[in-house]
Amino acid sequence: MKTLTRQVPKDPVCGMRVSAAEDAPTLVYEGSSFWFCSKDCREAFRKSPSRFTKGKSWIVRLLERIADVNEKEFGGKPPRCCGGHGNKRTS
């Protein structure tokens, strides 16, 4: 006898497991329904759905987002707290 299990949707932007409740942010793209943890993730998906549906794992997408923020905030260099920008430790 086959057991049916209910799958919990995963936010395609951040990879978080989300509730498929009626009030959850959702979006239909190319005939498929997607659920999101927040309106921000839904908006990121809406702006560039192909970025989140082309087979990359959620961790790869997360690392890409971190790299994008690093580039915008620190010019691709490590922040000062990590020894960047000439802030050298002396011992």
C-alpha cells in the first residue's frame, strides 16, 4: 500500500520551508504555484523568475545573493571587521 505524504513547499528564493496557508505570499509562474516566506522573497522572484527556476539549489542562490550584497556594500572586498580595507591586526 502506497503512503501519501504532504510535501511542505519551499520558498524558491531563500530555500526556507513555508506554510501553504491561504494568507501566505504566493505567485503563479508558467502554470506552477510558488509559495514564499515573505513578500520580499515573492517580489525578488517576480522581478527575475528565471533566476530562481533554472535548477540551481537554494544554497547556490543564497551564496549568489550574499556575493551581490558584498559587491554593493563593500566593493567585493572583505568588510573591515574581517580584516579588509587596510585594517590589520597587530599582536
